[in-house]
Amino acid sequence: MSSVSDLTASKAWFHKARLGAFIHWGLYALPGGMWEGTSVPYLAEWLQSARRIPNAEYSLLAERFNPQTFDADAIVKGFSDAGMRYLVFTAKHHEGFAMWRSRVSSFNSYDATPAHRDFVAEWSRACQKHGVKLGLYYSHCLDWHEADGGDPRPCENNFGMSWGNDWDFPDQQNKNFDRYFETKVLPQLTELLSNYGEVAVLWLDCPMTVVTPRHARCILDLVHILQPNCLVNSRLCMLETLGDYGSLGDNQLPAGTTADDFPREAIITLNDSWGYKSTDHNWKSPAQVRQITLDALQSGANLLVNFGPDGDGRLTPESWAILHDLMEWQDAVGEALHSGGQSPFPQDLGWARAVADDRRLWLFPGESAPDTAVLAGVEGELQSATGTHAARIGQDTWRLDGLQALAKTQSPLRLEFTEPPRYDACPRIQNGRMRLLPAQAKLIHGEPNALAMLTDAPLGAAGEKLVGNGHSVLADNGALCDWHNPAEHCVWHIRLESGRYRLRLVTRNGAHSQPWRGDRTVEVTIGDCRLTAEIVATERLDDSHYYRAAVTDLGEIPIVHGGEFDLTIRTIHIASPDAATMQLERLELQRS
Ligand code: FHN
């Protein structure tokens, strides 16, 4: 039987930490995505599998790995000054190379390199010095250095790259995953969890189906014995939901708050690769990183921002520019960032990101915010307003001004109340718009639907769970998935004044690197009014190779007499099982 830890305090710490750094650093940093004069497609840390490089040749990289300019202290200080409260370092990635002095395998940074350094120890010391918690990433399934690592199944879903090393070890049928698990995974995890002080997070990745619930429970038992306060992420086992918090997919952003106490963590790259890739110049701007931080914050999720040091151990100038920008922003954002809050509203305001704790409400106006906005649904005695002039214009309605100046500096206005204010649970049009999120809707279930029961629906490359139990369900990111069944509805109880409203639906593929697909007809009702529409892309929101999204203009609905209504949406026809992975992210109403 699994041992049980009380992780309440760890989850509370994690939820307040909110911002962290992910560090992908291993031998792959040396070639930086280049091999024999050409650049690998996609992720630099997948170089060995992408180019099917024999172990004998790949291991030569270790003989050149001597990152003399690597300075954990300076980097961790940078993270700390940028408001990051924890980091997660790739102690071992899929290449199988241990970035610490492992007694289990000599393929490690101390024994196999001229550096003779234990990088886990260096990160650990720097973390303790700067008050940043240490998390460790360990690839518990994929390991190309080992004959028995990874999954022997073909991987059409993985850009044609192998999960296991089938170039050095072609006899994939006789692989023995248990042997790898017993002789490398458990002993190396024991080292990591015993020799480096407090480990706050164990971050596991790519659990193909060879990782059974039994394997997963062995890891959990080990963690609970050696580091009882350590949180384990959800990429532990594909066959059963285990772990202490939900890792969203790669570059998958939360689509709203979720009600339960299961913490979530979004992870983003700063360009397109996790490991250092010299040819990847698709850098996010500092302003984009701020926006994403606020999106995660208002959704109640943590954000782990990735850095890929190069072969000398240096962060790229673009990474430093983003870190410096986050540092400069801390005076403005810090208080809200670590308040432990999230949006208190039953809708996404659209014109501002919102965060609240007991008595305080922070609003970060976005670029599209009017200079003066009306905020509805907050009832309480105002003690102070900072960054704006707030005038009460109704029982629970306020006029806020000076918003454009705040938008320019991405600073918040802060309203502080004498007692915790009351937030109206009924969404209403604010400044001409309403954005409804599935996490705040009621799901009305019908008989399970055969399509949603498909067991061979594609598994996400990042281990995302794409198929539920035959019913529409909220995914960890807060979006609605498996919404194929005409007998099931998603319902919001809303308030509308009379008028005409244009409806726009945002759908996003819940499967990593898959195309956006329509192939679906939906029906929306508001009271007695009804419209049906095909899902087509009227506007592409995200066409990156991660989670592709588009807006569908569904048409207009007239409301003759204002009042409270149930707004429902359901799928009435789905043309292709390939559309099954599409998620409903939000429904927007705009007064025409
Ligand atoms: O295959 C890895 C990838 O290299 C990277 O580590 C990401 C980070 O989430 N995880 C896997 C793909 O999801």
C-alpha cells in the first residue's frame, strides 16, 4: 500500500510561489540543435533521437562538456529577483545523462566530463542561498542511453522520432522496462532525493504506457519516505491520474480557474525549444511573458518559465532580457503575484486581468481597455483605491479611470475593502462584452457517448489526458473536453439586458501539435432563442505548433426582454473523430 503524506502545507507554499524557472540543460546544450552542419527540426534536446545518433558517438559530447562560465549563483539570484520562488532543473533528460555525481551510472557530469562537476549540488547550494526552492526533473521513462528505456511502440504521434533507442538496440520486442526501472530509475531517484537537501518538486515527464500504476506508486512511495514534503507533478503515469498537482501540456495555457484544490502549473518556452537551440530565434517578447504570467495568475495556476543554458552554461541574451524585464516589473506585480489569489469573477473580464485575496482586488488593464471602465458585481465598503480613481455608481458597480496609463506599464490598480467584498456569481455584460469560461459553467451529463469513449484517441505528446469517461469534462487547463454528446450541455446562468448579442466561440486543440479542426456543429440557446452554427475558423488565435486555437463567429441572438437566462451550448453533430480532441475554451458575447 502506498504511504500517504500530508501535503497541505506544500500545496499552500506552491500556490503562493506562482512563478518558477524551468531549466533544460544537458549534453544536448553543446551542439545546440546542430548536427553535421544542419539544424534538427523541433526540439534541440531531442537531437539524439531525431538524428539516431549511436551512444558511442553521442557520449563523446561528454568529453567536451566543460561549462566554465556556468554560475548557478548568478542565475538563481536572477530568478529570485524576477519573482521566481522555485526552479525545476533537468537532472536527467531523455538522453540519459545524469547532471550530478551518480554512483548508479558513470554517464554523469562528474565522471564522464572534464568538468568533474555536480550540477545538482550547485543548483541546490544556490537555491538555499537565494531562498528559491529546488525542484528536479527526471525522465523516468525515456532514456536513450539504456537498452531498456522508453517505449518500444512506434511513434507516429512524435514527429517520427523513437521513444526508445531502437538504433543501438534494435531488438525492441525483448526490452525489459522493469530492468531499467529497478536498476536505474529507482536508484538514481534515491540519490537525488537523499543527497541534495530539500527537494520541493519532483517533475516527471513523458510517461508512456510502459509506466504502469505499479511503477508510479513505487516512485510515490520513495518520495514519501525520502522527501515527505515534496510534490510530484501529474506526468507520472498515463494510465492512472496520480501526482499532487496538474502539469498542463507544453505551452498550454490555463483557460480559467478550476474549483478544486488540485494545483496546476503551466510551462512555457521562451522560443520554441526547451533545450538551447542556436537556430531558434522565435523569442517571446518580455511583454508577452508578462501577459502569460498574468493569464496564469488570474487562472490560479503557477507558471514555470523555461531557460535553456548553452554548452558553456550561459543563458542567452534574450533570456536575460526577459528576466531583467520581470525584475523591473516586480514592484508593480509582486504583491498580487504572491497574494495566493486568483480571479474572483464568474467570467473573464477581457479588458483586465483580475486577482483578489480576502480584501484586496488587483486589476491589470490590458491594451484594449478603455481609459474609463465600469466594473460590476463587487459590493463592499472601499477603504482605498490605488492607481485609479474609483467612484461608486451603483450598489455593486464602480467607475474606474486612468486605465490606459496603467495598461502601458502593465501595472495594476488596487481596490482595498474594509471587509471581504461580495462578488456577484452571475456573469453580466461589462463594457459591452462577456467572456464565459467552462470552469464556471454547470455540465449537464447524458448517457455516455460512444465517440467520447474511444480508447484509441490520440494521446498527447506531452502526456495530456485527452479522453475522459464518456462524458464532457473539464481538462486540467480549465477548458471543456470530450463535448461530443448531443445529450450533454454546458450551462451558464447569466444576466442580460435587452439588445442584440454577437456570439464568438474559442476552440483550441487539446492535443499538442495537432491541427485546429472544425468538423462540428453546435447549438446555443439563451432562454427561448436558439442558433446552430458550424465551427469554422473566422480568426486564428494561435497557429504555433503547440495548441492551435481559432475563433468561430456563431452569429447573433436578439434578447427582447432583459433578465436572467440559462445560456447553453452543446455539440449536435461531429463530422470526424479527429475533431474529438478539440476543446471549448470560452464563449464570448458582445453587444452589437
Ligand atoms: O519530451 C519532453 C521535452 O523535451 C520537454 O522536456 C518537455 C517539457 O515539458 N517535456 C517533454 C515533451 O512534453
